[in-house]
Amino acid sequence: MTSTSGTEFLVWLLIAAALIAMLAKRPRIPYTVTLVLGGLLLGVIQLPILSPLQPGQRPDWLTPDVILILFLPALVFEGSVKLDVRELLRNSVPLLLLVNAGVLLASLVTGYLVHWLIGLPVLIALLSVPDRMT
């Protein structure tokens, strides 16, 4: 991919993000949720004008690692800036209980699904974390 097409790709991403931000203000949906829904929609529809966003046209440098390092921190920061700290402190006990129970439940369900699907021993399925499925 040439540098011009890589730049064009970034411009298209910025245009898409700006349009999604404008659409998020109408129904008062959080921006990060709207970005996820917009990304899913852009991945599903096949319009010729969106050809730079299609999988075969994406730049080589745009890997999942780049997304985790560059884009995810910006989204988390944007969400934390809009967080009401007083509301968070007021609801801290139920939040902590739900977070801990949710992590425990997700770990147990995932471990037992891996045990059932792959046949790993339960203890190993609960403790193992695969690096990446390739």
C-alpha cells in the first residue's frame, strides 16, 4: 500500500468518526457505543465509496496491536473524562460487587466451555490464557 492510500485511509476513518459523532448526539447514545455500532455497520455494508475501508484495501500497519495501543486508550480517556466521579463513588459498592462477580462468572463460564469444547482438564482450562489464535 502506498503512502497516499494510507493517508486516504486515515482521512476516511476521520470522516467516518466525525459523522458517527454527529449521529451520536441526536439519540444521546454514548460516543464509544456509537463508534462500535458504526464500525460494525461499515464492516457489513459494501458501498463503492467505502472501498478504502474494505479489508483488502487496509494499510499493512493497521494491526490489532496498533488499534489496542493507539485507538483504545483515546476511547477510554474520552469515556473517563465524561465520568461523574460523585456518581461513581456513590455507587461504588454495587459496582465492585458486580465487577468481581462478573469476572468470576466469565472466567468460570469460559473455563468450562474450553473444557467441554477442547477437552482440556478443568484446572488447566480455568488457568490457561491463549496468546493468540493463529
